[in-house]
Amino acid sequence: MIDVLVIGSGGAGLVAAISAKEAGANVKVVSKAFATRAQTSMAQGGINASLGNVEEDSVEAHIKDTLKSSQGLADEEAITKLCEEAQEAVEWLDRLGLPFSRTAEGKIAQRRLGGASGIRACYAQDYTGLKILHTLYDRASKMGIDFINEYLLLNYIVEDKKVLGATFLSLKSGEVQELRARSVIVATGGYSQVYHGFTTNSTASTGDGIAAALRAGARLSDMEFVQFHPTALKNSAILISESARGAGGYLLNAKKERFTDELAARDVVARAIADEI
Ligand SMILES: Cc1cc2nc3c(=O)[nH]c(=O)nc-3n(C[C@H](O)[C@H](O)[C@H](O)COP(=O)(O)OP(=O)(O)OC[C@H]3O[C@@H](n4cnc5c(N)ncnc54)[C@H](O)[C@@H]3O)c2cc1C
């Protein structure tokens, strides 16, 4: 019997799997693609944590900036926890061997990203997500966590309002199979492909896990909060990373004039661009 069935092998799923394994559970990770192809591999700019390695920074400033960017709609308790634990999360990834870029003194390098009052984003060149995913996958594999790839979640198995596992379509054999588990963790990512052609997200971001949860009777919340990255290549929607603006890149309108603070929060910059167009 599986103790913990994790559906999704992105950053969220792999951290959950490693934590469960460290706690002594028998863990299986399932994903519809190959494990290291999760969208997490596409992240470039970095992860915010107020390490203060380049200039002075504080957890309080991180919390304040994040609340400001949320236009007052965020859950303050969740944001506080996120910002307070960010330093430890980055240091944990460092201890696992993530090849962060370094300052001249050998500390984890940081750069400025939008919506941040300080230089706060920790990065690994512009492959931050790829390096995170590879580091976590290496760790999970060394711990003996079991992976099943190309296994598409169809539905959760629910009896008496309890989730007892899930059914999957094996993309290799075409068979429908079920996996039973004591607990199930859903880490299947977002649903931005409803904006196909305008999203910078992976083609796998189709919201399957969320839809299956809804079918199983779960309550969903905050589904309207989809972040649009302000800058991408027009014909392919390939991301132009915010670190380009962080490094001094600026935006010009048709009259070759700047029209916004390029490092304001993403919704502000995206709206300013839409206004100009
Ligand atoms: C181009 C780009 C750049 C980004 N840059 C940054 C950045 O600089 N900093 C930052 O913090 N964030 C960035 N992000 C956002 C960040 O990458 C995501 O928020 C994060 O990776 C989401 O992780 P996740 O584990 O929740 O989901 P994902 O990485 O999307 O993983 C979802 C997993 O679920 C699996 N799955 C989905 N449906 C099913 C199904 N039906 N059955 C089985 N498995 C399924 C997928 O195969 C995958 O393994 C960026 C995103 C993109 C697209």
C-alpha cells in the first residue's frame, strides 16, 4: 500500500514527496510527462528570499512588498509564513546542491525583480527552475522515491467523502489503472493553457488536477488569480524574463517613450502595456 501518492512532479510535488519520504512514508510520484519536464523547469528569474547578500533586506520588507503587490487581496498569514520561511527554503536547496549563482564572496547571488523594494531574487543563471527541478529529482531518486511517468490522472477515487487514490490513463499502454493510497497530494500545477497563444506557461498547464478535484466534490478557491507575465515574444508567447528589466532593460511605446516603471508589480506593468497598445 502506498502511504503518500503525489500527483505532479514539479517543484511542489517533489518537495512534498521528499518531505513525506523523510518522515518515513512510502511515496510514489506520478506525472503525465517525464518527471523532469514539469513546468517548474521553465522558471528563469529566481526565487525571492530576503537573504540580504547584495544589499540590506528584511523579512518585513518582503512581506510588505508581497502584500502591496496583492492589492490587499492576499491572505496575510500565508504571505507571512511564505516570506519567513523563504530564507530556510533557499538554504535547504543550497544544501541539496542546487548550483546557485554566487557573489564574488561566494554567497548566493541575488538580483532585482519586479515588485521588490530590495535585491531579493536568488538565481542559478537563467535556469533557476531547471536547476531546482534537477536537484530535487536527484535527491528524490537517491532517496528511493518511486516515479511513474506518462501516467495521466483521470479521477480521484472517493468513498464516504474520503480520497482513497486515483485512476490514471497509462499513456504508454493505453490502459486505465488505479492506484490506492493512504493519502493523496495534488500538485498538478495551474490551468493557464485556457489562454493558449497568450500564456508563457507550459502546454501541460491544463488544470486537470483542479478539474478532477472539482468533480470529486472539493471546494476550489482563488481560481480567478492568474498572473500574466508582462513581456513575451509576440508570435510564440515565449517569456522575456523579468531579469532583463531587472538588469536595466526598459520598455518603449510607439513614440519611443518610456511609459511605466518597468520594475513595478507584474499586473501594473501588464496593464500599462495594454493601455499603450
Ligand atoms: C516561463 C516561466 C517562467 C517562470 N519564472 C519564474 C520565476 O522566475 N520565479 C518563480 O518563482 N516562478 C516562476 N514561474 C512560475 C513557476 O514556474 C511555477 O509557479 C511553478 O513552477 C509551479 O510549480 P508546480 O509544482 O506547482 O507545478 P508544475 O511545475 O506545473 O508541475 C505540475 C506537474 O503536474 C503534472 N500533471 C499535470 N496534470 C496532470 C495529470 N492529469 N496527471 C498526472 N500529472 C499531471 C505535470 O506533468 C507536472 O509534473 C515561471 C513560469 C514560467 C512558465
